[in-house]
Amino acid sequence: MTDHAEQAEPAEPTEPAEPAEPAGRRRARPGATRPRLAPAVPEPGGLEPGGLEPGGPQPGGLEPTVPAPGAPRPPGEIRSWPPSFADRLTSPLPGVRALARLAREGWLRPSVETLRDIPELPFEPGPLPLIGPGLTALTWAGHASWVVRIGGLTVLTDPVWARKILGTPARVTPVGVRWEDLPPVDAVVISHNHYDHLDAPTVKRLPKATPVFVPAGLARWFRVRGFTRVTELDWWEAAELPGEDGPVRFDFVPAHHWSKRTLTDTCRSLWGGWVITAPDGQRVYFAGDTGYGHWFRQIGRRYPGIDVALLPIGAYEPRWMLTGVHTDPEEAVQAHLDLGARVLAPMHWSTFLLAAEPPLEPLHRIRAAWEATGRPREELWDLPIGASRVLG
């Protein structure tokens, strides 16, 4: 059941397309430069905060300067933001003609004959692994929701424990981790405000003193719901939270996406991903929701040695509509190579049927694309919902 404030929000479209492309003590990982599936192609986009050029080669073949991550900002500070972040988009939002074409071609749903594959979607819930100091554990609860235990903290990413979200068909697989089986939640990170990433009924289940890290412009949504420790960040900004072994750092990084929750708030809050770094340098990148583009190279250069990249691989068809905001499996592998990450953990599939591809297709395509790179099979963590892996 949704709360009263949530019921007042009109349903958003099911993520119609459009995009937009220290942190701990870390040694550079050998072999971080990998063979590419295809050359990285720079995209147009607005300047980064501080006037940095967007990613991609500059005239004369020079790469733009990528400064080191800055000092963390004070937690919970009250900040002012521009009325719109539309200048951060890296592709235009769909207009009336695009929506009319979508209606003619059948909207964003798989064909009826492919729905018989739903029982084959991987679902293997298990107990959360026991971990000790210096270990990071990741458990996929489904869609973009992960239980990340890092630096002695338990962090939830885009928590959606609801069976059904506004404007979207009910989930086709259960949540992989029962809410009552979660350890105490030390922090929550939110990538953007779309309903399948920011779920009010799930948020209501959290203690109001839970530290929450959100994109610029989204703090008020949490504060009016009683949350007292909300930190909102712009791209390339960071904050820290004390952990058992020292501070865990949360860096907010760009994504090729957009934001909207009501009929009148398009792009009024920002969107992005999170780089979470433990005191010992273990590093997890949570991409949130994104299309493919130049930001991945910049993220990888600014935060070298990413251990695990949590990347979306679903909700990509039709490509003419969704290419700007949702990576397909091959683009996710390319993004992983651009990042220079060691492990790829796919997400954003097998939970809600948000687009027209067959339910099992993302899994088949990500495995084939990974095999084509020649990378070790054990570095693709194509987990069933509810499964866990431990990073040593």
C-alpha cells in the first residue's frame, strides 16, 4: 500500500528513453586497459561541474584532464540547486511523434509467446554470507536493488521491495532477500527518482535516522517523509560515513539518463551512479540506470581499480526509443571495459518487464558478449536473484 503523498503523484511513463554519460586508498590494478568490443565514442553533453570537458578525445588526440576526487562534503547540509538539470541530458527526451510510434508498434511489452519463459528466470535466494574484516559481499535482491556490505557497513542500492510499482506490471520474480532477513541498514544510495528505483512503500520501512545519499534536488522528497540524515550531491561530489575500519566513501558520478516523478518535475532532480570505496580501497560501482556513453571512461579514469561494476542489461527494446537511457547487454560489457573494472555483475533485468525484449534474452546476450571479450568467465557474476558473491 502506498502512502498518501505517493498516491498523489501521477504515474510516470515506464522509463521512456533518454539519457544524459579519494576515494579511498587504491593501487592501480594491472591490466586495467582491456581490448574493446568497439571503440568508445564520445557523445555531446554539458560541462561537468567545475567546467571540465565531457569525456572522449579532445582536438589533437588529447584526453581531458581528470582531477582526483575531491574532499568529501559535510553530511546532511542544506543546499540550493538550479530549477532544472535538463542541460545534463545527453540525448533528447522523446516527443509526441516518438510516443505515437511507440503506440503503433505495441508499447514497451514483450510478445505474448515469450512470456512463457518467465518461470525459467533465475531465482535462487540464499542466506546472506558471513563476512569478516576486509571483505565485501554483494547480494542481488532484484532489479537495481543490492545489499552491499562493505567496510563494515550494510548499504542498500535503489531499494524496491514492493511487488508492484506505480505504472508498471507486477514483478515477475520475488524479492531475493526478505526484508526481515536484512541486517541493520547503515546507508541507502538512490540513483534517481523513477518509480522502479525510488519506491515510497519500501522507503517507509526504513528507520528515519538511516543515512540516505541522493542526487542533487532529491533531498526534499526524503525530508518531508521524516528522514533526518539526507545528503544530496552533484556529479563528482562525495560524502563519507564511518565504518568499522574507517570512513566509507560515497562518490556520486554521472549517468546517461533523466529524471521524472510527476507531470511537472521533469529533470528537476539529478540522476547518476555511485562509487563506494572501503577504507582498504575495495571499490564497487553501482551504475543505477544509464545508457552507454562517454561517462564510463571518465569514471574509470577518476576511480581506477573498480573491483565490481553493477551494470544494467535490461529494458533496452526498442532501441530507437531506449538506446539513450538503457544499455543493452553488449553495451554493458563495453561500459565495463571502459571502466577498467575487474568483475561485471549484471542487474536491471529479470524483475520488472519494462520493455519489449524477451525475458531471458538479456542473460543469453550478456554471456555471449562476455565470452567474445576473452575475459575469465569467473569475472562475470551473472547472479540469480537472491544469490551472493564475496569479494576478497
